[in-house]
Amino acid sequence: MGGLLSIAILFLVAAAMSGCRLPRVWLALTLAGASVFLAAAFVALGGGPDWEWRSGFTLGGELLHLRFDGVSAWFLALVGVVGGAGAVYSREYWADVQRPDSAGRGRMWWSLLVLGMGLVLLCSNGLHFLIAWEAFALSAYFLITLERERRETLAAGWLYLAASHTGTLGLVGFFSLLAARTGGWDLGPMGDQPGLAPLFWVALFGFGVKAGIFPLHVWLPSAHSSAPSHVSAILSGVAIKMGLYGIVRFSFWLPLPRGAGWVVLAVGAVSAVLGAAFALAQTDLKRLLAYCSVENMGLILIGVGAGLLGIADRDAAWGCMAMAGAFLHVWNHGLFKPLLFLGAGSVVHATGTREMSRMGGLWRAMPWTAGLFTFGAAAISGLPPLNGFVSEWLMYLGLFDAAAGHTPGGAVMLPAAIALGVTGALCLAAFVKASAVVFLGAPRTKAAAQAHECGPWMRAPMLALAGLCVFLALGLVVVWPLLTRPLAAWYPAWNGSDTPSPVDGLAGLQVLLAVAGAMAAFGLWVRVRSNGMRRALTWDCGISCAALGMAAARAAAARHH
Amino acid sequence: MRLSAWLLLAPLLPGIINRVKARVAGRRGPPVLQLYCDLARLWRKGVVVSTLASPGFVAGPAVAWVAVLAAALLVPILPLGAALSFRGDVILMVYLLALARFCTAWAAMETGSAFEGMGAAREVSYAVLAEAALITAALALSVRSGTISMGSMLAPPAWTGAALLAAGLFTLLLAENCRVPFDDPTTHLELTMVHEVMVLDHSGPLFAVVLHGAGMKLLLFSVLLVEAVLPLGELSQAAAAGALVGGVLAVAAAVGMVESLLARYAFKRVPLLLTTAFLFCLFALLLAWKGGLA
């Protein structure tokens, strides 16, 4: 395990050094590093033992201490997948030809971002954690501001930097207090020191800023929408998950204060509902996706909060269910959100605008992007038989079980479950609107009418992400055993081996539903073809003909003058 | 068998509602089985498709139909039980209905018509309140019964909350199936409609699938309403089956009466009405919660 991880780190360091000059070597090295991360994660999730390494080397006066368990592996898999997919995408999207001054920088910072996030997941020393944290936060800043000449981008970058450092300040406070109380920077399970409990609130603030939970999300929409799209993809899909990783990690290493579960659950519910409501109000495609990230962080925190409440309530099984949903949603959101951002990137690339009202009718010019984006939209709306549904279903299962069992804390589950439902409906509304306004109907501007499909380097990563979504949706039988690893690492009593998989009832049904849907669509298509199909203009009360006539008249008048 | 029951009985309910409306208005009205003839006729007809539409225009109604059918198969027909049943199936049912909504709204937007866009926007925004009410009702039943699978959740023993739930779910039924006072299934003024306007440009087999799906959804909600309210579990099998059939017919008659007596509400009053439905379900939920604690 140590070998795999160090090879990956070496690959990424080499990639960062080659990034400015040698794009092909960089791509190969980054892909290699990302895939080795992925391989290491799967070795650990497939049942490999936890790995811990203390070396004699010191950095900043502290001994190096790395640790790799189920929770780190779960997040590291995401770093590998999105790190690789975005690298491939950037080859065409942010190519040297169009961006001679920033493409090289972009490649270098990309590798450092991936590396930094990998190290955050490995470090088990407070000081080194902070260094890795800062390294990845800074790489993210330089990636957001790749396009320096635009005012808006710089403003977004500054806001990000300020917010990120407010969070880091909280974390510096957290780790120093921790070091002062425990007498060392070394991190590990500290459940036996109840005096540390209040520090959880500091950690929740520091990591919450990075995770973009409401009301600490102020930096997120502008940063994620102004950044280049492959950067938005990794920021939304993976970087904000690092904040979540911190919350998840320290919610089982620290002794928890009273009410921690309630607060996390409430913060999650508020973020989910408001994030979705704000997303619905956006007219900028990428801002919509960014607000939706706030919503999804909220959903995950609902699961985490319910999990914590479950532990407080004598290790109840419903807590395990909700936490499983939260973990699975980390992966799900980490796959379909990058897919959506990459799709949005293709659209922006093709039309030169992020305003949805200036698009329309793009499906004809870009059928691949349209299909893949819509797939992602359906998945993120939590619709069966796609993967977003599975994780939301697991969370519902936890909340409903807690309510049905009349557990003491169950009353708080009732509003949480209703919030989950409202969020789902709002998210559906936002994404029906987004995908339909962008891709359907008639082009509303000249740029939209002249759009072009993206090339293979941009299409391949989107296809790969969509393929992984399908795998998570239909391969539940394979996914559940993987899921038990981070659960067991998070709370050893839930080692999953003695409980039957709760997804068994759903697993077959998901496949059946997918097949039935495809067959029905095909059958109806055949029927329509055999009955005879005629194309005609959409009836619009003659408005468009009148408008066309007026436009023609105006054009004629202009020529005349 | 359940599959064929759902498929065959679905177009019956709209016919009954129309007959009730006609009788109240003093007309003879169309035959009860009129929708069957319509479906057969539409199924054989050719299709006109907008020049703007993508293949999703055909896939949308098909997937929506499958979703509603799958949701229906999850609902237990009480003496028989459901075709499929597992823990948490009630959530799958709610989300299958959401899938159908996604596909319908998508297919509506395919034509690029402003009217259909308005209809889709109305549909998805009403759905926010409707889904909250539906989840609340499901929670109430699950708290009441202490289980989370529909087979054991439905047909609870008689309780006060049932009346509240009946009011909430009936309002929800009217909203979700686009009946008066939320929508008017008979009008042809595009500006004022929700569901009807979304399917304006569907024709032939596509429209047949839409109509049949709508019938199934209406039947699903009626069965759900009856089973959520009446204590069918305490009756013998035959009595329960009779009560179920009677209850569904009564619901259809009630829908017909509402349509005869009420006019469609102004749009700004719709959210208020849906909130009322949500509150009914919420009070039922609180009653169930209190009752369980006592």
C-alpha cells in the first residue's frame, strides 16, 4: 500500500514539473498518478488492511505520520477519478493553442491540486494536515484565476481566497488547541478525552467553509462558476468534499459534544433546501450547478447528522443506513456533478456564454453533450433507476426507520425527511428547466445556432463519468460491500458483515426498471415509425411568423437607409 | 395478474368521472368505456412531431408511462398484496412519480412552445408542495404502523388522523392528476392549463401512452387514498376487496362532484390550497407521532 501511494505521489510531482513544457508527458503522468490513487483506494476498499506509516523524517519539527483507512480510501477514489477525467478534458478545453499563456500553468496547478488533496487524505499529523490543506487551497485559487484578464474571475478568486483562509484560520485554531490539549500534533482517535468535545464546533466551522454549507457558502457560487469548467468540476466534485472529509473524520476521532448530531442534521437540511431553492432561481448555467453543490453538501450532512444521532441512540441500525447513504452520495455527487460541469463546459465552449437564455436548441448540434448532460440532470435529481436515487433512498430509509421506531430523537427526523422531499422536488424543477432551456426548443441566439459538438478529448471523460454513474446505479450488489469499508472505519460497530445488505430489494428492481424504460421507449418508437410520422412547425398562434415578418421588414428598412 | 389489472382498469376511472359530471349537469354523457375506444383509435393513428423535437419527445412519454406503471405495481391491492414489496418501497413510489414528472416536463419542452414551457414550469413548481405533502403522508402512515413498507403501512386501524389524511390526500389527488380546481382537463385555453398544455403537441400513439399513464396515475392515487384511510385490514378478504372497489368508485364520484360544483382556481390560490393539503397531512403526522408516544 505504501508503495502504491508513494508511486502515485511521485507521478504527480513529476507531472507538476513537466506541466509547463510537455503537455503529453504531463497528461500521461497525471493519468498514471490518478489511476494509482484509484488502485490504492480499491485495494483498501476491497478488504486490504488499514495502513499506517510513521517515518523517522521530520518536517517542520514533526515526524511524518501517514494513515490510510476506509474513509480516506473512499474519498481518494474520487480524487483519482475526477483528477484523471478533468486532466483529459483540459487537453482540448484549455489547450495551448487557444490559451498559450495559461494552459501550462493550469496543468501544473492541476497536478498540485490533485496531489494536495491526496495528501490531505493521508496526513495524520495536525501540522502536515494544515500544510497539505493550504497547498490544495492555493492550487485551487490559481486554477480559479487561470483566466486573469477577466475582472469577474479575479473578484471570484479573491473572494475564494478570503473565505478559504477564514476557514483555514478556524482550522489553525482547531489544530493548535488540539495540540495544546493533547500535547502533540499527532492525530488519531481521541474519544477517551471528553474535554476535547467543544473543539468539534471549531472544526465544523473550519471545514464547513470549505464544504460550502449554508451560510458559509458565500464564496462558492462565484468561484465555481467563474473557474474554467474542468476546474469547476474538480472543485465541486472533489475539493468541497475535503471539507466534508474533515467533518466526517473528526466526528469519529473527537469525542462529540451534546447535540452535535442535531446541529449537523439541521445545518444539512437548511443547506439542502436553500441551496436547491437558490439553484432554481439562477439564469447562469454554471451558477445553477454551483448552488446545487450547496444543496448536495446539505443532503450528505443530513445523512451524517442522522448517523451521529443513530450512534447516540445506542448504535441504532437506522443511523448506519443514513450514514451509508451519505457515503454513497459523496461518490454519486462526485461523479455526476463533474459530469454536469464538463457538459456545461462544452456548452460554454460552443456558445461562448453561460446565460441559459442565450442558448436553446443545442441538442441538434451537440447530441452527445445534450444526452450526457440530461443523464446527469436526471441522476442529480435523484430519479430512479439512476445512482442519485440510491443514496437518497438509503438516507430516507434511515430517517423513516428512526421515525417509525419512535426513537427519542425521532421527532427531528420528521422535518428532515420532509426537507429531503422538498429538496428533491426543487432540484428536479431546477434541472428540468436547465437541461430543457439549454438543449431543447429553437436556438435563441446566433451563437447557439452555430454551436458545435465537443471533440473526443472532452467527450471521453464525460462518457467515463456517466459510465461510472450507471455502474453505481445498476451494480448495487457490487457497490454495497465496498460501502461497508468506510462505514466500518467510521464506526467499528457497523462492520456490515452481520447485517444483510439493505439494497437487495432495490438492486434487481433498478436493473429491471432501466431495461423496461429502454424497451418501452424503443417499442413506442417502432410504433410511431410504423404508423407514419410527419414533421411540422410547433403551433405558436402565428407569433413566430409575424415576428419573422417584422424582422425581415426591419432588415429591409436597415438596408434601405 | 396485477399487471393486467392495472393496465386494463386504468382507463375506466376517467370514464366514470365524466359520467358523474354529465349526470350532475343533466346530460347523458359519453359511454363509460369511451377512453378505451379513444386509446385504440389513437394507437393506430399517425404522428405529427414538431420540427424542433429530438428523440426524447418519443422517449419521454414512454419512460413516464413505465415509471407510473412501476409505481402502481408497488402499491398493494389489499387482499392480494403488491406485485413487488420491500423495505422502503414507498419512497421508490414517490420518486417514480417524480421520474414520470421529469419525463413529461422534458417532452413538453421538446417542442419549444412557450405554452408548454409554462405548463411544465407550473407542474414542477406545484410538485414541490405536492411532494412535501406526499412524503408527510407517507411518514404519518409509517409512524402510525411502525414499518416502512407499503404492504404493512397501508390500511391502518381506525384513528382520528385518517380523516385529516383523507382530506390531505384527496386534495393531493386532485392536484397530482390535474383535476379541477387545480387544472381543468376539459378546457382548451392553453394559457390556463397545467397538464393538458404539456401534452398539447403529442398525437397518435404518443398521446395514447400519455392518456393511459394519466389514467393509471389517477387509479394509483385513488387506491392509495382508500387504503390509507379505511381500516381494510380489519375486514375479511372479500369485504376488504369490496370496500376497496367501493372506495375507489366513491373517490371517482367525489372527483366528478368537485368538478361539477367548483370552478378552476386562480393560479395564485393553488399554492395556498396545496399548503392546506400539506398541513392536513402534517397534522395527521403529528397525531400519529403523539399517539405512538402515549
